[in-house]
Amino acid sequence: METFGIEKYGITSPKSVNRNLSPAVLTETALKTEKARLTDKGALLIETGKYTGRSPKDRFIADEPGITDEINWGAENKKIEPEKFERIYGKVAAYLSNRDIYVFDGFAGADPKFRISVRVINEFASQNLFMHDMLIRPTDKELKNYKEDFTVICAPGLKLDAEKEGVNSEAAILVSFTKKLVIIAGSKYCGEMKKSVFSVMNYLLPKKGVLGMHCSANMAQDGSGNTALFFGLSGTGKTTLSADPNRGLIGDDEHGWGDDGIFNIEGGCYAKCIDLSAEKEPEIFGAIRHGAVMENVVVDEATRVPDFTDKSLTENTRVAYPINFIPNAVIPGVGGHPNTVIFLTADAYGVLPPVSKLTDEQAMYYFVSGYTSKVAGTERGITDPVCTFSTCFGSPFLPLRSSVYAELLGEKIRKHGSDVYLINTGWTGGAYGVGKRMSLPATRAIVTAALNGSLAKVEYETEPFFGLAVPKSCPGVEAEILNPKNVWKDKKEYDRLAKKLAGEFVQNFKKYDHMPANIVNAGPKA
């Protein structure tokens, strides 16, 4: 029996080693060996049990000589002693021994200059299909000479004794940069594998002068090479606004910006399914077919038709599929240097302008801040929205200090002349509960003007609280709404909340004590 070298990971006497099986065979195997079903369109449906999302409290990085001074240690990059890593690694290897093993050998990074070879070893065929969809799939020729650079070993069925192993729960996601190894135990949520690879790339790429980015990317289909990046946290409209039938999709979530331009790190998409419809997101809806993997979506027992409104298992329902399932996908996923970079925020205070053009220093400041807001809850006495800041729009996946990523962004937008805009898709005319959500047609018109370059040519004025350059006009948008204070009835309340939000930015930025002064000074003055 061919074992493809898995003995070196301590996995002994496997019943079988199944390498790079086709989606059809992996789907059939999952149906036979797991609690899995087919949807009406042929997608594989699984449930992930207790873990229906990432478990950041269970993620650790081995504190090893040579890397300890590089890592931005803290709540999101927690230390684990190498001895504990080794002990858990040994338990995972022993658990997987004497079992059927599924191996997928693929690539991360569509630019061959910066790609790495990633081997994934799975307990479950369904998870192996997931990574077949998410990584870049090798050709037969590439597979013959394949040698992995990094390995992900996933054993969801192994539940750890947290107290004995020195971790926080029965699940653990452990990264060793010196051993080039990721170990996942106890969690069947497939996103842990995907994001572990992204974290690895965000450690490796900056060492090569490449910026790893948690963003979507698209490009014009007119041969101009015009490309754009869209950053934004959940609820800001990143997926909706980057999905443009008139532009090609380079990727929906993870990218690198290197010497020759931008490139997709992945070979697939991992989309949210909640409230999905053919009318709102036809590309994603159409990609849910044979070869795709769905997580925690409720289906009709008789017809297997998904009910995308059902949140009974989780609100974080998901589907993974190869990017070629999207009709306008750019393959290979590479494009030129971005003409336009867009930061999306859903400001529930209603004080940020619908669009602002950022200086290079402001771009670095708002990139590091990674701001959006969540609407206030129903708890009595809470009347203001809740600010959310996520470093570089992806803090859980950034092993290095935030200044590394900020300075790389600044260097690249200066070198390549990218226009950077902050676009507010949140509230206008008042805060949440008083004002209304920004009109989607108006936001689309702003995005179009940014992408075609017309927004860079209009006259701007500076607003007083954040120092942002606000356009006096924008094609397809009423001029009055561009300055947010114009559409507030209560001007004093606008001033109060603008000062409050400016103060939130300043307070949040104090934690970046290693940040250069020119970036700090580009923020609001509270």
C-alpha cells in the first residue's frame, strides 16, 4: 500500500491512505462513512457539532527559539510551550494511526513566485473535500514532483483533556512555524483549516516583501488590468459590493500583494449561507452543487432543499466551492497592482461620510484600525452603537506586529499610486434607531466612481472631526448626502457622536505602541 510518506508524521499502520481523490469519490466516501447527506443540487452537507465557527480561545502558537521575538503575542496569538505542542502532536498522530487517512496536496498562492505547497491530512473525507475546494489544485505533473512546505493535520474526533494538556478546552488549533506544522484536534469546523493556512501565509509573505490581506479582489474585464481590493468586516457589504457581473472575481477573502501585483491565496470560496437567495447573490447560489461542501445548513427532510433562513444550528451557515464554480472567476487568480483600494465600514453612529479619499498615512491608520460598528442591543440603558476594531481587518490571522502590515500597505500604495477610499455603508441622517441605512444604489454609484477613476478628479473638502477629505460631488449621488452633517436634523447630536467616535478611534490606537508617529498622527484628534 502506498502511504505517500505519512509515517514521518508519526501516523503508523494506516488502514488506507487516500491521496487527492476526486470530489465524486470523496463525496461518496463521506456519505458512507460519516453523518453526511446530499442536498437537492448534489452538494455535500455536514454538521460540525459543538463547533460551528472558529474557536479563537483554542488557538496557540508554539513559543520556539527563533520566532518568539517576531510574534505579536497576546489574546489572539497565545503561547504554548514546545513540550505541550509535542505532546498533543503525539496524541493526534496516535489517534490517526490504524485509520483510513485522506491526504490532499495543494498550493496556497496563485503567484508561483510566492506560493507554498500545503499538505492536508484528514480523518474525514468531507474535510478533505473542503480543502480540495479551498486550496489551489495541482496538475498531474505538479503532483508527481510534489513536496510539501507546510502540513495541516486535522483530527476532529480526538477530544483533549484540557487540564492535562494545558489548553482551554477539548479543542486545540496549534501552529509551529519551525516544524512547519498545524495541528487541529477536537473541532470539525472546516474554517479552522482554511484560516490556519492564511495565518501561515501572513507569517511567511511579509518576509518576502508581500502583504497578506483579508479582502476580496476583482478586476475589469475590458483588458485594462484595472484591479480593486475590498476590505471590510462582517456586515459591511464586502461580498455584495465586490461581486460585480461587469468585473472578474480574483477572490473573495484572502490575497497577497507582491512585486507583480495581487494574487489570490486560495483556489475556492467559503461563503456565508444565511438568508442566501438566487436574487440577491446568484453567483453563490449557483455554486451550491456537486463538489461543494455545506456546513450546518438545515434542509427539508423530504426534498433536501436548503432553508437558508433557518438559524437553528447556527447563524454561521457556510458553503465551500472551487472558485471556478463562479462564472466570472479570474483563473489563475492574479491581477495587476490595484488602482483602487476600498475600506468598507458600517458606521452605526451615522457620522462617517459616505465616502472619503484617504492620504497614504490615513490609509495606514484606518487599515490598522479595521473599524466597523454593531448596532446597540435591546438591553435597557444602552442607546449608542458598539464599536468593533479588528487590526488590519483580520487580527485573528496576523502573527506579526501590526506595524509590519501597515508599513507594507503604505509602501505599496505609494509605489503604485493606488487611490484609497473609506466608504461608509452604515447609517446616515442619524445614528442607528434614528437615521436610516445608506442606500445600496448610492453606495454602488460611489464604488463605480471610485473604480472608474472619476471620484479622484472631483473637488474635496476636509471635515473637522476626522480630518477626512470628503468629495463635494460624486457621479450618480446626491451632493447633499456626501457631507453627513447636512442630513442630520439634530446638528448638536451629530457633533456629540462624531467626537465620541473620534475618541473611540484614539483610544483603540493606544494599544499600538510600536506604531510610527506619522501613522498615529493621521488619525482623528480627540
